[in-house]
Amino acid sequence: MEIPPLFNLTEKVALVSGASRGIGAAIAQILAEFGANVILTSRRAENLKEVETAILKSGNQASSMVCHNGDLAQIESLFQNIKKIHGRLDILINNAATNPFYGSVLDADEAAWDKTLDVNLKGPYFMCQHAAKLMRKNGGGSIVNVSSINGRIPMHQQSIYSITKAGLISMTQAFAKELGGENIRVNALLPGLTDTKFASAVTQNEELMKTVLPQIPLGRIAQPSEMSGMVLFLVSDAASYVTGSTFTVDGGVLA
């Protein structure tokens, strides 16, 4: 495949968190397909191996590094390894997330709050910080934070998750404003309901889906690969004047 110049990521180093499955894996695969040397990360090495192997078999570049997105010491170690091995970072996809609590706002406990905030907001903040320090040494880069339509309209019984995704949108805008002078662009992807293991509490609930599907104008849930094209655009030269923006890919739910 001949890659169009605007979308050519050859010689770019990209880091994708939460890359072992779902949306993260789909993003990693398309970035590699368009030439990037992709670093896959998640909590467990064995979960990354299948994605890494698939990318390598396609003749593209990928490697895996273990990192728990809610552990700041592991995040620091991750970036030390990236600097040592690659000497640069051009693209960061903050995709890792958790949602341990489904239920009433009156029933959530501190443990669920702490875990969700650590993984969904604190971790991405410091991932952005470490990434930007590497990017500015090489003339700039692109960051995409994977938020959610929940960040715009909190979903029933998903209060803490929705709060963190709203925070991620604000964080995106804050980083974009401060890093624009460094030629570092920061944008957010807001997926709608997608067919992933992460969303299975919703997608595998037949009664709930009877309520959810009529709210989606396209009449179906998304596949992970349907999120990756927007990310490819955002990290490419085709989006060279795009920063501080949110991009909704939800089948029309928020229309």
C-alpha cells in the first residue's frame, strides 16, 4: 500500500496505552499500518503479545512495554525506557481506562473513586506530561486522549467514570493551550458505545440494549476499528492545525 503523504507516519514513534484489545488495539494497528513504530502498553505483557504479533506479521513495527496506567512510578519507568530505546516520542494515545463501579451515586465508595480517578485522569495527565517533555526535544508531536460521550452527558449508573471522562476533555484543552507553542497538538476522541470487552456490561445486557439502540441514529453499536480512522487523522499532518478539539464518533447520539 502506498501511503498518502499527509498520512505517512514513517519514522514516527507512537505510544498507545490500553493497547491489548478493543479500541487501543485497533488504533495501534492502524498507526503501524501507516508507518509508525508503535509501542504497545498495558498492565500485563501476555495481553499485549497477540496484538504485537499481528502487527509484526503484517510487516509493520511494534513492541510491548508493561505499564499500569494508575501507577506513577511505572509511568516514569515506561518513559525512561522509551527515551533509552527510541530517544524520542512523536505520538501518544491515552486510551487506557477503567470503570469498576456501575450503580447509584449514593452507593459508590472511596475505593472505586480512587481507582477510577487514578487510571482515567491522574495517569493520563502524567503520561501527557512525560510525553510532551520528549516531544518538545524533537520539534513537536501529537497527543490524543480517548475520552467518551459520557464526558459530555453522564450516563446512568456510571457517575465516576463519566466525571473522569469530562475531566479528560478539560485536561485536553488545558494541555493544548499550554503546549501549542511547542508544536505539540492535543485533541480528544469521544467514542460512543463500542463493541469491546470494556463495554460488555452494556452490550451483553439484552434488556438494556433495547433502550440504548433506539438512541443511536445509525441503529447499531460501533466496532473498535471505526474509532481508529479519526485517530489516524488527528496524529497525521492532515490535522496540522487542529488542537484543543474534541471529536465525537458515536453514530449520532449527541447530534
